[in-house]
Amino acid sequence: MNIKINQGEIIIIIKVPYGQEYIDLDVTIPHEIIAPASAKAGNESEIIAQALEFPIGMESFATFSRKSDKLLVLVNDATRPTPTSKVLKELYPFLRDHPDVKFLIATGAHRGPTEDELRYIFGDLLDEFRGRIHVHDALKDEDMVFLGRSSNGTEMYLNRLVTETKNVLVIGSVEPHYFAGYTGGRKSFLPGVAAYRTIEMNHMHALSEKAAPLALKGNPVAEDMEDAMKVLKDLHIFSIQTVLTADHGLYAMVAGDLKLSFELAVEKANEVFCTPCRRRGNIVLTVAPYPMDIDLYQSQKALENGKLALEKDGIIILVSKCRDGIGDDTFLKLLCCDRTSEEVMQKIAEEYKLGYHKAARIVQTGMHAQMWAVSDLDARILEMARLKPHTNLQETFDIAITTTRAKGKEPYAVILPQGSLTVPLIK
């Protein structure tokens, strides 16, 4: 953030992420910037070594891997900034010498990774381990095995590699999630390596008002995930949960028991991602930063967090490059059928499909405020998603100011440069 003066007017210059670059935004109105706390990254090697040396509720990874005749390593796909390659590098001596180790990329219902994304996930170890890397495909029923049902009735079909191997190393990252409460932990299994039908049944609970950021107890999505993990009670799981700073530096890492490591990582994540907000704004600018800007489906999370800081009838501006386009277009097909908001919600209630929760959330936000977007996406696609398309960030922000003043209101902006990762807490 810089300051300049033009004809006596003080202008705050804010660097707004767009893809892997930044756009300067001149701000002259009262505002506040809500970003992940100024938590500083530590020494990566020391943090990783410390976590591995003192796992919680379990033996060391060295002992765990030595006792495992087969070992499956679950890793996130490239939609999350998990420092997988750095953790694998630290574990390399154990993985290199293990007689039977495989890797499974937990894509959930996402597409498989590109070559560049594989390099992002595995780093310098990609070429050595390439032949052992498997990509989860939720639509390949032949790869799934039925394990039972959760108490909510979710049918647990998981990738058979998990149950065939039985010894699983999970590498995840924990940050707030707009309907699951938090990422990480149990999410590596559901939705990470679950069948499409299983993910669909679980995500249907995202329509509940209790499915919200930071919510675990009482959140039907989170509780269903936790309950579904009971069918995996016979697995031997060594968990590594990381917490990152806003610029993807390593803030904390907890290793050991899956549940305990997740719970401790949640506490650390709250230190980073929960930020006090003085008041709601009638203009909210929320950014889906790289790599969360991969598509519109993923970028919608920034809208959800931004909504928490928005006045009713205000303007929310989503900033996302949407590098891969739309993503899963199920929600878009529902939104673009000229239905009213009430008709969309009725259709979702009658017949839920995976992706409809996105449509429901977008409709609910649209009933609350005007939704604008600055993106590389085609304007027609943004309009189908009920977002007013814009291309120039500065012009868009200035128009929002003019529009707000035309309503007889004094503009006040809340800006979330890391909107996908920031949960505003209104005082």
C-alpha cells in the first residue's frame, strides 16, 4: 500500500492480486483492508522437522512408514496452495527407500492436474515418482469401493487404493471453508477421494444456513464428513496438516493423528485467517487470489467471504482471473434459465445435483446485493452467472462509488485482497 497526493487529495494505492500479478487500485474514499493476519512464516525446514519429530497422538513417521508394507500418500490438487512438494522433500529419505509407495491426488470432483500443476504439487520429485502417481477420478465407478453410510445417509464410496493400501499418509492444508467450516483433515477423504455420488450427497447439506465458514459443530456438512470417517476406522493414517500465511509461507504444521492434528491446525488457522472488521461496507471488493482463481466455480468462495462484510443492498465486486474458465458448469446451467431467484431455489429443493449449492449461494448473495465481476471470463458467461461483467478494475471501483452516492449514501469500502482465504469478523 502506497500513498500519493493529487491536487490536494490523498490517494491510497492498493495492490490487488490478479492472477500472478498485481493491479494498482487508487482509493480515495473511507475504507478498510481486511486480509489474513500479519502472521509471519517461520523457517520451513525447522517447522516441518519439529512437527515430524513430535507427532501428536502417534508414533513418528519413520516408525509408521517402516511398519507399513504398503504406503499411500494422499496429496491435494493444485486448487490449494498446500506446500506438498516441500513436505515430500523432507520425507524423501523414507519415501525413496519404501518398498511399495503410491501417490493419489485428491481431486474431489475437480479435473485432473495439468503437467504444470503436477510440477507445482511434486516439485523436483515429480520425475522420480511419476510412475507411482495416480489421479483420483470421482466419475470412475470401477475405481470405487462401498464402505458404508454416515448417520445422515451419505453413501461412502471411496477410491479403492485407500482401502487396498490401508496405510495412508495425508498431506493437507487448513483454512476456513465457506460451507465445510474448514479445509483439511477429513476433507482429504471426503470429498478428496470419494465417488461423485458420495460428494453430491455430502454437498447437498451446503444448502443449510448452518454450513458456514469456521463452523464445525452444528454444521451438517462438517458433521457428515466427520461421521463418514468412521467407516475408515480400520485404516492406519498419519496426518500432516499445514497452515499457510496469506503469501503462502509456512506458518504452522501439525503431524500425527488425523483428528487431533486437524483440531490443532484449526486453532492455528484462526490466528491467520480470521480478521476483525470495523463495520460492513456498502462496497466490498473481494479477490480470489492465485491459485484459487483457477475458475469461476472455485472463485465463488471469495464472494461468500466478502458477503460477510457487506451491507444489504450494497455492491460486491469479485476479482478473479478464472484462468480455466467456468469449472463445473452445473450451477451455471441452472442460473441461466431465466428463472427468478425463488424458482432457482425451488428447483434445487426438488432435485439436488452436485454444483447446485453454488447456484443457491450465488442466488442468495444476489438477493442481498448487486454482484459485479472483474475477470478474463467472457461477459456472457458472467451475466449467465448473474454477475455484472467489467474489465477495468479502477473504472469498476469508481463506478461503484458513483452508484453508491447516487443512492444518497456515503461510500465505505471493505477490500479483501485475499478474499478466498479471509473471514471478516464484524465487531
